[in-house]
Amino acid sequence: MRGLSRQTAVHPMTQSSPTLPHQVAIIGGGPAGLMAAELLSRAGIKVDLYDGMPSVGRKFLLAGVGGMNITHSEAYPAFLSRYAERAPQIAPLLRSFAADALCQWIHELGIETFVGSSGRVFPTDMKAAPLLRAWLKRLRDSGVVIHTRHRWLGWNDQGDLRIASPDGEKTVQADATLLALGGGSWSRLGSDGAWMLPLEQRGVGLAPLQPSNCGFEVQAWSELLVSKFAGAPLKNIAIGLNDDVPRLGECVITATGIEGSLIYALSASIREAINQRGSATIHIDLLPGRPVDKVQAALRKPRGSRSMAKHLHSQLGIDGVKAALLRELTTADTFTDPALLAQAIKALPLTLVKTRPLDEAISSAGGVLFESMDERLMLKQLPGVFCAGEMLDWEAPTGGYLLTACFASGRAAASGTIEWLQRKG
């Protein structure tokens, strides 16, 4: 099957004109697609980038609303481990564009960075918009043509790209096509997973899209807990799943369950446990700084006429949402036995029964299987068609790992495209 995409009315070209530069169509204007466009244009290739939204980089901008976490500064072995079972496939992508190279690239755009106390790397102004503006200017100056409100529909019988535009459906041809269509979360920003069907119809191996970095639901909270504490943060806690070492952090109680950074970090393991067993039980340590024997000793101190709530507050500093959660997830008998109560404080069991909907997730797991592509990220079923970004079957926690792999895969797919075009002639 031939590679696809550039609109014939713009930069007309045929295979009988070898002196003209190659033309590549990129579908998707997120970090992976934009990075691919940069590398291809630098190689002298004419690039048309198509995106279904009114502007590109919308999810990138949303990710920067609370502070643009671009990558992470931790050592490479730990960094790579964040990609879990897909680390072997992500490693080749990071070799040429890991955190240091990404920071250098940002600096070349005139944006300085700093490392936060958590090891996360941010632009100095903490904003995504200035970075995106500088990047888009550089792309346009290099000749990249960006077509917004142009949504990819798949291929026609001749193998040409079908593009829905404001002027109606168009067919587009090019020497190669690079797909960077995102995952399946945040559909209002363009990542709706609609690209799965055209690829499935062409025999491309896909893994179902699932929520990643997402919240989870419990069977039901009490009305009292929801009315008083929905939206309340659980700070300075640790959460463990199975026999893993509990992770420190914080999360948030919601009307239906629990979410937040600590839950996101465990979301892949929690989701898979639910997939396998129908539920997953996490254990919350409400006082990670105190060993269980010290907690028990504090609880055994005489409380006199004080209520248990006041005793917990005065001896252990447990009140508010922590005290409410302790009441919610234990029995009345637990509060009469210091040993049982101490154990509950250090390992409070919470059973989660399902993920929140995919469209609410920060990112998605699943997508194009690496086994469906060659080492250049070209689809084995569709020569001349390359894939990059979150639409590939990998996932990572928040903290800069998602963006780094998206950038790196965009560059890798672009490099693969260049190599393939050079061999093709």
C-alpha cells in the first residue's frame, strides 16, 4: 500500500519528479506530531500537518495549566523503569532524545527550565503557551503547513487519505504518512480514539484503549462522607497495593471514589487487578512517619472523658477527612481495641471496583502494538505509514514521563520516515 497524504493543490508532486523534495503528511498536532514535523522539515521534506481541532497542541496546553511539567530529572535507569513492561520498546526512543536532550531542545526555543523539589522539570514561567508559540513559529518558518479543522477519516480504496475539512471531504496523497493521533482520553481536545477503526480495518494489531492516570470508584461512600468530604485532599499518606512498598504522596476523596497523583502513580497496577479479579484493595497508611507500635502506644494512653475523635486528634493528629475515612472503612469494634485501630491506621483497606471513564483519564493505555511496527515505527501492514505518541501501546505515570516519550517517539518515527524515503528513492 502506498504512503499517503499531501493535498494535491498544495505543492503538487509526482513520483516522476525526483528533483522535488519528498512530501509527508502528519495526522495529529500534539507533541509527537509537531516534533515529527520539525525533524522532517529540517531534512528538507515538505510537511503538511492535519489536525481536527481549531488549533494544535490543545492537550499540551491543558497539561500546562497547573504548571508545565515537561520531563523529569531522575537518573536514566529509574526514568526508564517508569514505562514498566514497555520499557524495552521505549528505551530505543529515549536513547536519542531523553530528558537532557529534551531540555536542550527547549532551551534552543528560548525557554529556560528549572528542576523542582520533586525532580520534575518545568519551564521557568511554568507555562506551556510561550513554548508552544515559539515552537509553532519555528515550524512555520521552516515551511511546515498546518491545516486545522482537518480530521482524518481513514483511507479510500486507492490508499489515499480521506480528510474531512470545512470545505467537505478531500483526498490527500503523499510519499509517507505519520500518524500521531493521541490516545482516547479528553475527547473534547481531539484525543477520542476514533483512529482505531481505520487501522483495525487494515489489519493493524491494536490493544483496547483503557484509562491510565485515572481515578477509581468504590462500591459506595456513605452520604455523610460525600456531603462533608468529597473533594477533600488526603495529604501525607502512603498507599500500597499487594505486597509492593507503599508510595508516599497525596490524593483526593471524590463523590464516587478516589483520585489524585498518588492514585495515578498506581493506576496501571490497580486497573489490571480489577481487570483480573473484579476489584482491587489498596491499603492506606494514614501516618507513614510513625511505626505501628508507636501508634498503638499513643492510642493506649488514657483519654479520660475525651471522645475518641479528640483522642485521635490529640495523640496522633488524625482528624478531618482522615478521621472520617477511618470511621468509614472500619467497624465500631475496631475503635475499642488499640491494636486493631493502630493496624487500621497503618493499613486501612479500601476496595476499588472500577476505573472512572476513559474520557476523564489524564492518558490512556493500549493502542497500536509495538509488535505491529518495525524498528522505525512503521506499520508492517501498511508500508509508508508510521505511528508515534500516545496512540502507541504504552503508558507511564505523570511527572514528565508521558511528554518525554511522546516527544521521543515523534522524533523516532520521523527518523524512520526519512530513512524509509531515502531507501525508496
